[in-house]
Amino acid sequence: MPLAKLLIDAQVLNYPEVRSIKARLKIPSEIITDPKKMFHSFLCSDDPVHAGKQALYITQNRGAFIRSCPGTRAYQCCGYKILHIGSFCNMDCSYCILQSYFHPPLLQYFVNKNDLLEELKGLFAEKTVSRVGTGEFTDSLIWDAWSDLNSQLIEKFSEQNHAVLELKTKTTAIDRLKRLQHNRKTILSWSLNSSRIIRSEERQTTPLSARLKAAATCQDWGYPLGFHLDPLVIYDGCQKDYRQVIEQLFAYISADNIAWISMGSFRFMPALKPVIQKRFPDSKIIYGEFISGLDAKMRYFQPLRIELYRKVAEWIRERAPQVLIYLCMESDAVWKQSFGFTPSERGGLAQMLDASAVRLCNLFEDIGE
């Protein structure tokens, strides 16, 4: 979705990157002296989500840049660290939790990079394996249209041997990644879904084949890859469609270069349902067989989730028996019935993912550990 307006927090007006962003975007800009008033104006629009996707607010991150993934005690969490570079996204997926997570849902980008880099120095000094990603509250690659942040992050991660950066996307915005010296410390990941779901529920995103072609190109550039089949949506014919997704994936990508593949079923907070009904009146995804989970999110009945997880994992293992497959935010019971084991039986989910990162990203390689 194209940007129509640039909003600049008066407190960051003199930051060098602000001038650079203005020059690259070449769209009308406005200085914001009263953010509360500005936020209120978006909330009062007919479609706050749509309005929030058409404006970019440049401001500061006044909290921590590095945060722990907000897991739920009842479900297995991967121990991921979020690098909070900004929020929201200019694509438009019906199921996106960010539509009801941020108030207002507004595309924001943080320009106090020095604070971010200082936090990264502290993280690198810990000398323990860390998996860090920018794709929790946004898409990792949409920012490359007006920012050099990803290039700087990839460079910083390439210079150390204890942490990996995961950039997760639904785009094909990879051109600026080509000549970077990444030293395999950055994993490029794509969210995948069936072509039917991409067409009907993921507006403004790229087709499945385009994502996989972009991933294959990045593989040629030496980057390790990750893939996220989340959310898996249950509908008539979904198993056939998801099998085709797996077949396409391995037609483009070598199993030896995949750090991990995650799976998660469609789930949503009750507050998201009326948003989807209003913004995506033709969508049917909220009318499946759901029950309230332990995290208060609506989830497919457990037997339905398990059946699909089993099938998709089977298709992956036929082609890539050694690739790490994991479930996002599921219980031990679901893991056991889907995979035949629980993470704790293999050292814990975080340890499983850390081991894959160490193997594929050459961690600790120059210090003899």
C-alpha cells in the first residue's frame, strides 16, 4: 500500500536519518508536536487500520529495543528476542493481529539508532547464543524502501559470533541485500501460505512463487533461510493446497540451507473478529471450528490442528528429514500427538533452535568454542 504522508515527531526533527527518509520518499510531510492528538485523529477515521497504513510516523523508541518474545506460560515458547525497530506494516492481511494490537495501528519507524546499537553491543557481549528478529511487530523488509537499517544490522551481526539476526518477510524486497558481507549471521525468512489464502487473505503481498524465487536468490547469495507456515488455515481442500506449498518450497530451496520451518494454526483474540468482519467482509476464516485456548485466543479444535500439523510435517520430512520443524505457541500435548515427542525430551525448544543456528550460521567459529 503506497505511503501518502510522512509524519515527523518534532523531537526527532534534527536526526540525520529524518532528512534522508524525506529525500527518499518525496511525499508530503508534517511535523507532529502533539502525538496524542495525531493518534486520536487516526482512531477517529472510518478505517483506522487503512489510514494507519498510508502514513509513516518517524519517532523515537522510548523503551527497550531488545525484548523477549511475549510467550504464554501454557504453550511452548521459542526463546526468541524481538528487535523492536518499528511497528505495523503496509501490507494488508485479514488475520493480522496488529490490526487490534496497536492503538492506533500506525506505521511507525524509530530513528534513535544509536540507542539500538548500544543495546546490541550489550547483547553481543553476553557470549551466549541469541536469536534476534525484527519481524514480530512488522515486516522486516518493508523498511528498505527508505532506510539503510537492515544493511547496518546485517553488518553488525556479521562482526560477531554469538547471535543470529532473522529478517522475516512476505515481500521480495531483497535487492539491497545482494552485496552485503553477512557472514551467514543473518537468516532470511519467508512467511508462506497456500496460493488460495494469499489471494483471499493477504492483500498487497507477493505471490507464493515470487517469495520462493526471492528466497532462492538469497540462498545463492549465501544466506541461510527460514520459513514460517503460520497461520495454517483449515478449509475444504487445504491439505492438498499445503502439500503443493511444500512441493514448491523444495523445488526452489535446498534442505541443507534451511535453519528451521515453523508451523502455527490460525488463532486470534476475540477483539480481532469484528475488525476482520468490517475490513474483510468476504473473508470466511473466522467462521471455522474454534474454541477459546489457554491464552484466551480462539483456536481450531485440537484434533483439527494436530491432523494438519502431522500431514505438513510428514510432507516436509519426505524431502528434508533433518530440517528442524517446530510448532509456534502450542502445548506439550499437541507436540506429542503431532510429532511424537515434546521439546523438553530434546533439551527444550530454545535449545533445539539454538543448535540449528549454531550449525547453520557458523556461530563461535573463531573462538574455539
